[in-house]
Amino acid sequence: MALANQGRCHSVEVWQEDELIGGLYGVEVGSVFCGESMVSLKTNASKTALWFFAYTL
């Protein structure tokens, strides 16, 4: 909970209409993001989440 309270936990969800199809989550450590897990229920959905996360940094 401490990491979340410090704003160091991040997640990205990928939705197709009203269906969750992928995403990722991880922890920020200093200037480094450590991805803990990625999930794809549709092809390349987790890659889309990673691209979006990197783009918005």
C-alpha cells in the first residue's frame, strides 16, 4: 500500500468497447518503471498498453 500511496504504482487497461482485452501494471523505482505483469486477451493488447504507457511518460 505504501507504493500506491506514494503514487509509484501504475497500470494501463486496454478496452475494446466495453470489454477489457489487455493491460499491464508495474512499479516506478526512481526513474525506472519495472513492469510486473502484462495480459492480452486479444492479440497485441498488452503491447498496445506498453506503447501507450511509454508514450505518455
